[in-house]
Amino acid sequence: MQARARLLTLIGVMALAPAASAPGLYQPGRYAVDGAATRVHFHVKALVGKYEGDLRDPQGEVAIDPARPDRADIDIRFPVDKLTTGDPSTDAMLKGGSFFDMAQYPTVRFAAEGAPLASAQGETRIEGRLTMHGVTQPTTLTVRLTGVTPDEAPGISTLHFTGTMAVERSHFGMGFGRPFVADRVDLSVDAVFRRS
């Protein structure tokens, strides 16, 4: 009878426990971002229509320390010259001095230390720092683990994440065009990392 009670108590505790990030999903090591497979899509509302496009060809990595298998350090940089909207005149405007000012500030960077690894279920909030136009601000990236590919060869595995973030561009010194163009920029992330 006591053994049965202990078993029921254990089952109850397991049912109430929060979903963990399942460190076993992730092998420690450095995962380089796959620049060809990764992009950040941005969307900005305007009085008439909208502006949207992509930041592409990033560099950087996610590093998982064996001593902290449930945490990771993230450092990803997007070159502004790879920004594209599909319209050359809009691209030139966004890369110019009124917005990104690519000549002075050639990269957009997201970094976070000790970020929680996404669990196999649900979303995970990552508190990090976004740098654009020479300004760094705290920001939150909400991510979902889309897939983990086991090692295809010794030491090679792939992580796939999707995520979202919203920022106020005026906080980064890019308020040009308001109120005809919205201050809020919605970002959606599709990122692939390969263990290096």
C-alpha cells in the first residue's frame, strides 16, 4: 500500500514538473550558422502599403558548453549589404543614411549569453541584445525548436529554429518617415545551425 502511494506521488510530481529543455537533444559544441539557409524577414506597416524584405547570409554561431548543457551563448551578425526587399531603389534607401547607414554601420548583430535552449515542445524566450545603426538595445527573441538532425557523420549535427521579435526602430536612431511609416518592425527568424 505504501509503495503504491509513493508511486502515485512520483507520477503526480512528474506531471506537474515544467517541460525541460531536454539537454540530451543538444550535443555540446559550436554550431555555425548556415548562412545560405538562414534569414530574418522584416515587415513594417506604412500609411499606404508596407515595407518588407530579408536580411540574409549571416555569420556567427551558437556555443553550448558541456558544463552548462541546458544553456548556450549566441552571436549572429547580418551584413546590411545583403538586405533585400526585391526593389533596388527601396534597398538603396534602407541602406542609406536615413535608415541603416550601411557605410558607417555595416552589420546587424544579435547576441545573448547563457540563453536557455529551446525545449522539444512550446516556445522559449531568449533575452539578448540587438545592435543596429550603432545602437545596442535589450530585446527578446521568442524561439521554437523545429528540428534536430542527429549526427550525419561523426561530430556533425543540425539544429533548426524559427522565431519572432518586434522592435521599435526609433530606439535605434532610425525614426525617419514616421508617422507615415510605422515605428514597429516585426521580425521572423528561420535559422539553421550546423555543428562545426
